[in-house]
Amino acid sequence: MNLHCFKLYINCVAPSIMNKIIPTRIAVIFLCISLVACDSAPSPVPEPASRDLFFERLSLLCGKAFAGLLVSEQEADADMAGKPMIMHVASCDQNEIRIPFHIAGDRGQWNRSRTWIISRTDQGLRLKHRHRHEDGSLDSVTNYGGDTDSEGTAGRQEFPVDAESITSFRANGLDQSVNNIWAVEIAAPGQSDAHFAYELRRPQSADGRHFRVEFDLSKPVAVPPPPWGD
């Protein structure tokens, strides 16, 4: 019982014990009503964690697909510049969301090798990348990614590279990738400029890598075929 309620309790009980006159007893009744209201006040509901709000925003897109483009400008990604891209929030449950990422190629063909997988963990969120070849077989470099190491925000979560991915990168001669930090952004629903973004960065101490694609959430597009292997 907090201090305020305790004072009400003293004011409520003491006059009854002393058997005061009727007006006093009437006052006691009102004080007791206040005491009951104080004791029955609901506890404040805790604010949802930022990562839960982020996951909920993604879940609201389930089943929809959106068009996007490369917005970073590094030479390493010159072959993707201007090419149509589609992200499809293909499947969702309470613990995992799968987002195939399609990139237009030459002669009307599409590269459907990549799927982003965002899942809940006991500590936060996890991002993994699944890569397959056109015949459905897994690429030698797949299932890489990382876990969040901070609360993040409802609009942006970052995923530093994990130990499993570092081992895989080194085994496949991708030593520059052991510094990877991925990020996923999603704007609040209903915004006129709502977007989804996927980003990869490396610190300048590595090679200053920056890859970023953005998708317009205000205009869903036709759902693409499933990614290779699905």
C-alpha cells in the first residue's frame, strides 16, 4: 500500500474504532470508498519493446510485395544500379518472417537467389540470409547474418556479424566480410513516404562498404514467383 492509501486507511479505520457521531461516520464512508478505489487502481501497462514494435510493423506487411531500387552508389554494385527489385514478405508467424529479395537481370530474367529471414531470439532479433542457386541447391555461403546487440528502435534494427558467419566467411575467402553490420528499416504504417530498407555497412577501418536498397511501401506490386528452391 502506498503512502496515500495508508493515510486513507488510518482516516477510515480510526473514527470507526472511536465510535464517533453519525456525521463523522458518513465522512468515514466516503474515505473508505476512496481507499477501495486506491487499492483497486490497475498497474500501469509496460511499454512494448522497440524490437517487438519493429517485428509487428514487418508482420503487417505479410503477403505483400513492394518495388525498390539500389540507392547507394559504390562501384562494387554498379551492375545493380537502376535494376528493378522486389521484396516480398512471403511468410510470417509469431517468431519468424521470411522476405525473398528479387533482382531483375538481363533479357527479362530475375535473380531469385536471396531470402532475408528475421526471427526472434531470447535476447532480441536475428537476421539471416539464405542463398540458393537456380537449381535450388544452397550456395556455399549461406545462413550468414547476426543478432541485435542493442534495443534499436521501432523503425531500425542493426545486426552485427555473428561468430558462425565469421567462420563461414573466412572459410570462403571473404575476410573483408567479418566486419559486416546489416540493418533493416521500416517506417510506421500510414506514412505517405513509408519505406522498407535493407543495408550493409563495414567500418572505414575495413573497406568502408555501403550497400542500401529501399522499397516504396505505399504501392504494393504483384506478388513474384517464389525464390529458387521454394
